Amino acid sequence: MLASMSDTIAAADQAMNFEEALKALEAIVHKLESGEAPLDESIALYERGNALRALCQKRLDAAKAKIEAINLGADGTPVGTKSFDQD
């Protein structure tokens, strides 16, 4: 049952946008820093926080790739894009 619950949380986390995931991560950090949570809950919070951190990093990396894919003209203005899937 615990694995099923973890899978449900992970699926819900994947559906979050960057801002939602960051807010959830900040709430976890606050709770862990406060020392309110018992050990088992702290471990679960840490694991979820680590997953949210990875999700945020993934979203940031995707945004960076899109930004880097913008081609600039000689005057520095955007003139088009290139696929960032090409390498």
C-alpha cells in the first residue's frame, strides 16, 4: 500500500508546473528545518523533497534548452529558432 501511495504522490508531482513544485519543495524544507516531523515522516519528506528538486531541475533544464535554441541576428534580435533536439 505504501508503494501505491508513493506512486500516486509521484504522479501528482509530475503534473505540477515549476512554480507549484517549488512551492511544495519550500514547504517541505520549512517543515524539515522546524524539526516538527518525527523521524519516519522526515525521511519521507526528504525523499519527496529530493524528487521535487529533481523535477524542478528538469523543468529548468528544459526551459534553458528552449532559450538557448533561439537564434540571434547580428544586431542581437531574435531571428528564429533551431530545434534543441539536434546535436
